[in-house]
Amino acid sequence: MTSVLTPRLRECLVHARDGLTAIQIGDAMGLSYRTVNQYLSDCYRRLGARNRTQAVSIAVRRGEIPIADEPKPPA
């Protein structure tokens, strides 16, 4: 299956999956609040989702983003 999300949109959606707010996502990605909201809206449109939760669910099901990040090995 071919990806409908760009790498940057996937990164934004991973942060959303992890429960970050738009402001926190912007801080993590070096983007403004408005740009994050535009990215999320683009994710919804591309995935056919109505909200953030549904977008994350569809993206995980399609293999666009992982269910969770890989655990880090012990130091």
C-alpha cells in the first residue's frame, strides 16, 4: 500500500498519537500552532477522518504510523 501522508505529516500525527497538544507538537517540530493545525487538517482530509483520534486510528491501521514507538534498550 502506498502512503498518503508525507514524512512530515506522519511525524505530526505520531505526536498527536502520543497525546501532545497542537502547541506542544509545534514546539517539538519547530512549527507554529497554525501550521500544526493545517498539518492535522491535511491528515484528516487525506485519511478520510473527522478528528484527531480517528486519523490516528486509520493511520495505525493502514501502517502509516506505528502503534507506539519502539522501546529504548536499557542503558
